[in-house]
Amino acid sequence: IIGSILGIKLWDFFEIPQKDCYLEINSIEKNVFDMCNSKKIDLILFSSGMASNCLIHRLYPRIKGVTMIDIGSIFEPYLGIKIRSYHLQDNWAMNRKKNLE
């Protein structure tokens, strides 16, 4: 779904634990690093809470020529994940529909 929203082809997707993902940071870092060594990657989007900043900080010096962006929680409501108070507002569904038109 994210690829179609952004209009890009996704090469890989790593599902990150929704809770306490920082506890898996070493494993996530290794997976991303290995992926970048196995194929040409231009862009990595992170959405893994506080772990995103740490992953970018760790990986950026080791992986050259790759843009890394922390997208935070921006796609949660489009994926049906509503855990933030502003996603639960009455007008959110209407705004989401309007944004996708």
C-alpha cells in the first residue's frame, strides 16, 4: 500500500515490532545493511519510532549514496492504524478521503 501511495516500487519491506522496536535495533540494522549490500538501493524510509533516528545515525556513515528519511507515523491512518489522538478525531476519515482524491 505504501508504494502505491508514494508512487514508487518497493524493493523490500521489513516489518518492525509495533512496541519496543528499539529492543530489535541490532537485528534491524543488520537486515537493512545486508539489503543495501545485496542490491542497488536509492531510498530507505524508516517508520520505527525512536529507533529510526538511531538506525539512520548508525547506517548513514556505512551506506554511501542512499537517502534515508524518517517518515514517522505519517502513513499509519492510511494503513488502518489509529493509535494517535489526532487520528481518532471525527473529521479524520473525511480528511483522509479528501487527501487521496
